[in-house]
Amino acid sequence: MGLRKKNARNPPVLSHEFMVQNHADMVSCVGMFFVLGLMFEGTAEMSIVFLTLQHGVVVPAEELPSGSRTLYHYGVKDLATVFFYMLVAIIIHATVQEYILDKISKRLQLTKGKQNKLNEAGQLSVFYIVSGIWGMAILTSENCLSDPTLLWKVHPHNMMTFQMKFFYISQLAYWFHSFPELYFQKVRKQDIPGQLIYIGLHLFHIGGAYLLYLNHLGLLLLMLHYSVELLSNICSLFYFGDERYQKGLSLWPVVFICGRLVTLIVSVVTVGLHLAGSHARSANALSGNVNVLAAKIAVLSSSCSIQVYITWTLTTVWLQRWLEDASLQSSGRKRRSRSRKGTENGVENPNKMDSPPKKKEKAQ
């Protein structure tokens, strides 16, 4: 793992183990090339494309009540920005793994399977906490919580603020960084398909909200989704720390289902009712106006599909845990019954062992 103390036995250069141990250092070197490019006039323009947000437009004061400001739309150059911040996400991932999660796993002395689950839950918990605080700050600063109509009435509809675009760029960068992390974290082959589906669904919905300029609605739905996922991962962390907290895990499925229902309600109300209120024939989804039948069906179907998939995944995982707990309880009962029989036999055995001396006395 990168940023770690090297072992006494150094693996061969460019081998699998070498890449896993030193990937954060190599990614840091790649990121430094873009930063050092700002120092030279010939490469500064190219480096700026990777480091800063692009496609900004200065909107005059006549069009905005708050005065003139720089707003942003999306474009091809955003791919370069997402790539750079994907490198930053890999470095942060390795830092959290090294200085927090590895120390916790060593103290708990977990098995390899539980250690992998602890690492995954810990990384996602840190990401959900940071994203939740950041997202709520954006919703508060843009008055989305005090005025919910901004979820579907934002002007101009094909622009976004700096903090909103930077949030979506960071979200896309994080979930894109999860693909190489499957290699760096040595994920088992049987677990890779499920991980790819999980990552792909997040990228699909975050990218869809970003491209259709459903920024505020997508941000609110992400906050609901991340809050439920955060509770799930925190429960898992407590369970790995002490299995006595297993009873507390029975609470979060209720919160999980409630969160999915709230997400569906917000999606249907916002997209299905309010966006369907005005039937403009000149609507064009490419320009940011999603008031077209195809876009509404796509948004609603995608929102419903991810809720169904996540709920189904929860149900299967919960059934597996329930079956495992039931099998453990049944095996424990069998051991207790055998131990009770053993004690009963133990009481009878001394009486049987006392019989030989009696025979000897009779013999005498």
C-alpha cells in the first residue's frame, strides 16, 4: 500500500505487489507533474485545464438578482478535471487506509475477510461524512432548504454555481477512482461484479443529474442516499469492533427502507408533478430543460431502478446474516445439550466406578 513503511523484502519492480504497496506514491508523482506545469508558461494553460473548473461564463447583473457572477456549464474539458481529482481521491484513500483503518484492524486483530469489510465500511463512512457536510452546506447557501421550489425552478436552468460544479466533479472523481481501487485492494474475483454494478449505478445517476442540470434535485437525493448508507457502514464498524452490537443492526433496515421511500417520493413529486406542470413544446433536454417526456421517464425509471436494486441487495444480505445467525444459534444449542448430557453421564460415572470396590469386598 502506498505511503506505508516498506517491508524488509522489497517486491520486484512493476510486479503486482509492488504496484499495490507503492501505488499512492506513483500517483502522487503523476499529480505533481500537473502542479509543476503551472510554473512554466508553455504548460500552464494545459495544467489549468486539469486543476481548475472550466466552461465558466460571466452572467451580467441584469439576468441575476444577486448581481453579476461566474456560472458554469459542462463540457469536454471536465474529463481532464475529473481525472486529476481522481488521482487526489486515490491519494486520500491510501492516507485514510494507512493512518486510520490499518491501526484499527491491528488493534482488533480481525480475520482477513472481516478486515476487508472493515476497510470498505471505513472508507465509505469517511466519504459519506465529508460529502454530507459539503452537500448540506451547498443546499443551505443556495437556499434550497428554505425554498424547496428551487429544486425545479432554477434560473438560468443550464448553469450551475462554482461550488455545485466542484461538488459534482469531486463525486464523479471519487466513484471513478473506485475502479483502480478494486485492483489495489485485491478484491476477490467473485466480489468484482457486484462492486462494478454498485459503482456504475452511482456514476450513472450522478452523471445524469450533472448532464441534465438537475443539480439541486440530484444533490438532495444524494444526501438522503448517503445518510442511509452512512448509518449502514457505521453499524458495520461497531459490529466489527464488538459483536455485542449485533442487536443494534436490526434498527438500520427500518431507517434504510424509510430513506428509500422518501427518495422515491421526492423524485416522483419533483420530476413527475412539478416538471410536468408546464408543457412547453420548445423544451430541449440538451439545453438543460428536462420538461420532455423522454427525460421525465428516464429520470423516474432510473431513480426507481436504483432504489429497487439497493433494497433487493439489502434483503439478500440481511437474509444471509439471519441464516448465519440461525445456524450459529442451532449449533450452540446442540453443544449445550451435549454438555448437559455429558454432565449427567459424569454424575453416573462415579457410581459405576465405585462398583468395582464393592465387588472386591464381596469377593473377600
